[in-house]
Amino acid sequence: MTKLAVLCFLLLQTGVEGFKISNFVLNFFNGGSFTHEVITERAILNVTLQVCRALALSQGKTFSFPPQPFSAGAVAAACGASKSTKSFIDTIVRIQKSNHQVDKDYVLSPSHHCDDENITEGQFLITLGLTAVKASNKQQNSVLATSILGEILHTLQDFYSHTNWVEIGNTFPNANLIKGNADVGKIAAKTRATCRNCAGEDCRNNILEDILKEQILTSGYFSLNPFSTKPKGKCSHGGSFDRTKGIEPTGGINKNSIDSEHGHLHSNAASMAIAATSELLEDVRSAAGDKGFLQMMGLFKGRALCFCVDTTGSMGDDIEAVRTVTSSIIDSKVGTEDEPSIYILVPFNDPEFGPLLQTTDPDVFKSYINSLTPNGGGDAPVMSLSGLQLVLTGAPPNSEIFVFTDAAAKDDYLKNTVLALIEQTKSRVNFMITDVPGLRRRRQADNNQQQQGVRMSRAGSQLYRDLAQASGGQAVEVTKGQLLEAINILTESTSSSLVSLLQASRNLGNSENFTFVVDDTVKNLTIYITRTSVDFSLISPSGVIQNIANTTGPSIISSQSVGNLQTVQLQTEGGLWELHILSTNPYSVKVVGESPIDFLFKFIKESDSPFGGFDVIDNRPTAGGNASLLVTLIGSDVATVSEVALVESSGSGQVNGTVEAQGGGEYIVHFDRIPSVEFVVLVKGQINDSVSRASSRIFQRQSATSIKASVLTVTINDLDTVLEPGTPRSVSFSVMTTGEGGSFTIQATNDQRFAASFPSSLLLDPGVSANGTVNITAPAGTPSGTGVTLTIEAVAPGGADTNYDVLRLTVLSKVTDFTPPVCQLLSLQSNCSDNCSQSTWEVSVQVTDAANGTGVDSVSFREGSGTMNTSTAADNTTLVSYVASCCSPDVQLVAVDKVGNVKICSYSVRANVTEAVTTSPVTTSNATTSNVTTSPVTTSNVKMSNVTTSPVTTSNVTTSPVTTSNITTSPVTTSNVTTSNVTTSPVTTSNVTTSNVTTSPVTTSNVTTSNVTTSNVTTSNVTMSNVTTSPVTTSNVTTSNVTTSPVTTSKVTTSKVTTSNVTTAVTASSTRADFSVSLCFGFSVLSFLLQSLKL
């Protein structure tokens, strides 16, 4: 089955259904209608499945689609990446949230919604954003790419709901919306009337007939201003918030929901929006490559492996240990489900740090590590937090980060910035600190002499402990000789399916009891304790008491201790465990395991947009009042959440919430207050796939990242994400406090160290916002796609409270190249035989870009398992040679230029492709296909064998008009055909013209037709008599310039038809991606009609 056919099949499964409260808002489309979130998710899941299928087939593997309806977890499992379900869902939620934010942040911008006939302006936003998505993804800035993606998808989807594209008879998406400088259609002049008054509440016929007949594009005018106006004769958007709908012509044309003025077309618009969203995602996929697309979507087997390494002179032993453990991780995990998805390295010393080096190639990462050289660093402090900031902004969310150093941070002023990024990304940070107890020794590079340095201060090591605790990581203090052992212990627990059951820290030694619940999905249960002197004991669910000094007891598999780190691997016994700790010193403890069941959470607040619902809080929640939390349970269809609490990280206090199930694994939890100190989120629930209520069926999970509430609110008001090189950019922000007023310190930092200016402080009165501006400039020549993370912080007087906001920007040079590369077929050679494994085929193609284009950047292939070689010729020409087994008869060459314009060129050669295929049963009814043109198509050397289709029923199908021209089919062999028990009734055939048909020579043999009943058939001007055909053979048939219109065939039933011994080979075609998606959308509309009949 081709990629297009499978995509069409997926879209065929999408029927209309009611939807719950969405991830962020009460439905923008509601009451049984499609929401932006649902449209987006369906397209993402459909396209992701196609990508995974293509990768599987290219590797010679089979691929199975999950059952309907698709879910993120099922798609991740089908893609062989179940452990990345959490990151996949997190990415989808990020895209949906960015999509939703357009209604909040740009509610009055007609361009962002294609309102007020701002259709060309909407196209500009889409194509500019699409270029930014491709450039960001090329630089592996996936968070930024997906955030921009969500924003432009909103504008794209609104086009089909807010304009009259559907009303003027279009059945395909407008492919030119995602192409720069392309013609999107004839838009109504500002002086041309487009609507009449609605007939009361009935607006079905309010668009003027001449607009429909001439297929003129228009969209409704929208305003929240009760005194607003609109041009004479123009349509309104409509709906409860639009203040123009009462101005003549009254009413509206939006299709946002089934209750909208044009709600009768809501399903058509929504289906078309799904197809258009899929089309745009396919374009992003083509530019990124299949693996790059999945990486962007957070769908990968293992977590990112991130090392941030001090390279000063005394770190030689540490660097050698990093080299050793890197080789060990790569050798043990490559090819497994825990193979790192991406490798990241950031070196730092004093006074330099960076650059960020990242790769998906383990051998390249080894070369990065091997190139590290300890050098310099005469003073102790280093730029460790600057290096960590680079990793946090460059790594995917939920990454595992290891920082190696033997010195305090010179840039400790970045502590709040790093904490903000930890809270944003929810990444774990582990500090591997060497030689803390003794003196820091530095080797001078020039004379290799040892020199005494300064001891790492208590404050210096405490800073690292604070950051590790906030992230859910460890601050491990060892000697240089112990470092390798410590790294090996920690890197054993870097699985993508790692979950936290318990995490706590205590700054004062004391005796305390902790409990945690283990369910039967948890594997590799491990306790980590960082301390200087701690005694602890365990009580298992079965009541066995185990002192940790005895490492051979029944509850313990193994125990390791190095430096201040102790780990205990437990026997996985379901139920309630008790952990008793006795210590006179500070310590931290966490219990982790591997399990598919986990959760995501976001603090939310009631939206201040006119559409209501909820907005996500991207920074710290507001202290001193109530709060709401959105919890998404993942990894199980039978688990439910029963309890959610906010638990103090360094104390025993907790605040319990009220849980409200929303369906689909989502819960809104309300709290009457938030802890005044750092806290984590604790979730408990029940696994309901058994009648048993034993304690092993209860589950418990806890967030790794600590959170702290704030009386401060920091809001970035300028949300444009594009930064043009060499052009200053002003970013406005506001700060407000619900606490005491005063002078608040302002800090603005960016990970690229671009020049920036900002006010050093703002004077605040309680409850009153103060505004500021950050001016930032990317240097001329900065590569497009470079990501910039701008963090703006406000610190209360005395430093007791702080909050932040984060804006991710992408550097993007002005784009003038909108033309994709061109493929020219040089040769297609095949010696394919019936035994495909014994023969090969080869295609040679020349790929060029326009004379004024940016040049061909890459050529890749998919849908094939062969080998491809490329070479560069003169005049920016790329020569491509592809060779494959005849068992892999199809290939798509994907040519991408330097700004992301894509051309897909398809080639095929077939031998014994279809063999012993059975399809049963298929029913098609009440379908209409019109205005379809196919030209030219070439098919030759076709063979099909042992194909059975039974039973097939086709009824009430109307096709008119259809034009097919320039079709050549040669040679075709058909034999051993049996047709029986065929009933055709009634059939009407009229007005058929067939001309310029040449058939010679024709032979047909061994044809048997029996038990055929034909009734109620009307055929005009046809004479047939005394016709006997047996035996007949047909070959070398050429049919061209055939026009059939109109033809109507209805109530046709065909059953028990057997066709055998047919072979197909040597087909060459070049397929436009926009036509494929358009064709696919036609199938999706057909599906909707079928679903409607079934309902």
C-alpha cells in the first residue's frame, strides 16, 4: 500500500464525535464539534504513523497500524518507542497550547485568523512561520520549532472555518497557503459586496450568488468593540462575541462549530483542516527527514545524553573518566530501546564556555569527547552555570544532564536563570563534583606542574546541591579516583521510562519515616541517598525488615556506595514500603523505577480571553491563593487518578487537592492554597484491570522537579518569535506583585550572549504593573535557525522571592527563495524478473535548483530499502543514483533546498508486487466525485497473481465529469479469469463518447462467466450480437484521449470475483506532493459521508 493510500485510509477513519474539555480551554469548537486541539492531534498522529511506517519498510521490517481511534501511546508503541510516550504527548501538548495561545495573544489580529479578508496576510504568517520551523528544526531546536508550528497551524486551520473556501465548492485544501508568494485565489475587492442579511437565524444562503459562482474568496469581519463598523456589503464572522454581526448584512459565515452560522458545513471545514494540517506536517517532515521529524515530535527510543564538562587544567582525570563512561554507554545501549536519542556536549572553563555540540551519531559524539583537553584555569571558579544554561536550552525537555567539575561557579548570578530553565524543561541535573574535601589542584598547561588552588567553599558546593535537588538529580561528591564508579552507577538509570515514586531532602538531620507504593508495572526499583552519614532500614510489603548494613537480605538485590552516594536495588515487591532514615546531617533520598505509567502536569488559570476556558501558567504559580492543576495520566488505559497532593520538598507538609476527571486520562485538580516553600506534585491512583483491590494495584508517582510559588508575575508581552540578524529587536514585558512594593531587580539573560540592554530595576506598587523593555540584537551573519532563549527575571527586595518568563526566539534571515528544486530523470533501468530477490533496478536523477535559488541542501530517499549515492556537478547540480532490489520496487527522492523548499520525486518498478492478496469485504455507498483530471499516466509490464476480492458492494456512486487522457498501458497479460454470481441492477449508461482508441493485437483466453444476472439496464445506441470470445489473449494495448462524461452507475453488487496470474512492472512517475494530499483529502471527505450514513 502506498504512503498516500495509507494516509487516506487513516483519514477515512475520522468520524464526527463529541469532545471533552481540551488540554487548555473549554472547546473553541464545542458541543460535538471539532476543536483546534483535536484537529491538530489527529493530523499529528496520522502523519507520525506514516513516518514510522516508511522507516520500518526502509529497514525491511513490517509495520502494523494500531486500532482506532489512535492515541499517542498507541502510536508510540506502533513506532517501537513506547518509552517515549511521555515526551511525545508533551510535544503534542506544546503544539496544541501554542495553537490555542493565538486566540489569547492575537485575538484582535485579523491576519492570524484570516478575518476581515486578510487572507494573503494570513498566508504570509503561515509561510514565514513554516520557514522558521524548518530552520529551527535543522538546528535541532525542537522546542522552538514545535512552538512556532502550533501557532501557524491555528492560522491555517482558521482559513477553512473563517473563509468561504468550502462554500465556493472546493473539496481539496488550498495547497498554496503553505507556499510563499503563491496565488491563494481571487480575493474579493474591498469595495465588493459579499453577503446579504441572514433570513432570521438561517444563514445558509447569505453569501451572494456571484461570489459563489465566480469562486471569489472572502472572510467575515470580526470585532469585540460594540461600536465597531465594517465595509458596506461585507460578511461578518458571527458568533456570540462578534459585534459586527448585527451590522447589515447581518449574521455570519464562520464554521467554528455545528452551532455557528454556517455550522452545517463545520464537518466539511474541519475535515479539510485535518487534511491541510497533514499536508503542512508532511512538508515539515520532508524538509527534516523522517528521523528528524520524529526527533522534533519527541518520539525516540532513549533520552538525550548530555554532558557539561569542566576543561580546566586539573580536570584531566575527570575527562578521562568521561571518555571511558561514554564508550561504555554507547557500546552497551546503541541498538537497544534505551539508545540515546541525541548526544550533547558543552565544555566550560574560565572565562569561556561552549559551544553546544550535538549529534545523533554516537561515533561523532565519541570524537567530541576525545577532543576535550584540560588546559588553563589558574583561579578556582569556572563558568559552570553558563555551560549548564546552554545545555538546558539546547537539550530536549526531560533530559538527563551530567555536570563534571571540581570548582565553584564563577557565574553564580545565573542561579535563578538556571532554576527557571529547570522548571521549564523538567530536566534532571546531576553534578559530579570531585576533590571537594581537599585542595583543588590545577595543572598548568605550559609546565605540567601542580599548583595549589582554593578549596571549594561550602557555599559553592551548596549551590550545586540546591540545583540538583530542584531538578530531581543528584549532587555526588567523590574523589577523582572514585568518579568513574559514580558515573557508572548514575548512568544505569537513564531510561526514558524512568519514574519517581518518592523524592525528599532534609537540611537538618533527624529521624523520619517515608512510605511509597510500588505497583506491578514497576521494574528496576532503586533507592538513591546522598549523605555523609546516614543509617536507614526498610520494611517490605510482606513485613520483612531489612537493615541497610545487611546487603544480602531478601529485599535487596545489590547495594553500592561511593563518595556521598549510596544506591540500593530492591526486589520488586508490590505494595506499601516503609523507609526509616536516621541522620545527623543533611541528606536527600529518592526512589525510582521503570514503568509506562507516569503523568504530566501544568498549572492553569481561568483565561482572560473572550473565549473563556483555561490558560497554562508557564512560570511559577501565584502564592497566597487557590490554584488549579491539569494532570494528564499516561501509559495506561485502565488506570485512574484518585489523589493529587502538593508535597513540601524539604518537609512533611502537604496540600491535598480535589480531583475532577475530564476523560481521556485528563484531570483538573483544585487546591485551596499552595505551599509557601518548594514542593513537588504527588499523584496516586488505581489500576482497574482486575477485580482485585490488593495494594499492588494502587500506584504512586511523584514529579522530579520542585516548584515554588511567587507573589510576583512576570509577563513577556511581545511574542513574535523571529529575530532578524543585525536588526535590533525590542521585547516588552511587565512585572506585578501581590506582596509588598518596592524596587525590584530586573535581570535579562540569553544563552547566546547576544548584546542586550534592559532596566536594572523597576519600582512596583502592590497590584499595579510596571513595564520594561529588553533590546536584543543578533549579530549579522548569525545562521538562520539559531535558537535564542531569553529569560527575564524579577527579584524582590532582599532576594526572598523571584519569578520569570521565558521567550524562545529563532534567528531568521529574510527569505526570497520560494521555488523548490527540480528532478530530471536521466535513466531508469530494470532487469526485474518473477524472482525479485535475484534482480535489481536503478534510477539516475539530476536535481537542480533555480539559477537565483539558494541551492540544493540535501537529497534523501524514503519508501525504499536500496542504496543511494550523490555527487555534485557544475551549476549547483546534484546527481543521484539509486539502486535497489526488485523486491523494493518504489522510492521517493526528497530534494530540499537551503531554505527548506521541498520537491518529492517518485519512481517505481514492479515485479511480483502483488501476490496472494485477499480483501473482504468492502462497501462503498453514497459517494460523489467530480471534476477529477488525471494526465498523463504510464503503466507497462503489469503482473498480478492470486488476487481475490470478495464480496464488494458499490452503490449510489455518481462520477461526473471525469477526464482521463494520455494513458498508455503496455503490455498487459490477463488469463485464467473466472467471474460468477454477479448481479448488476439497476445500471444507467448514457452520453458516453470514446474516441481515438487503438487496441491491437488483442488476445483473451480461458475466460469463464457464469450465473450473471443483469436487470434494469439502460444502454443507448449500442448494438451487440453473436459475440463469442474464447480463448482470448490481450497485450500491447494503447488507449489515449478517452473522455467519459457524465456517467452514472448505481446499485452495483459484485461478489465472488477471482482474478489471477497478473504481473505488474516498470512504472515511472513524478508525483506532486500537493496533488497527493489533495487526492487524499478527497478520500477523507468521502469517509465523512460514509460515517454519516452509518450514524
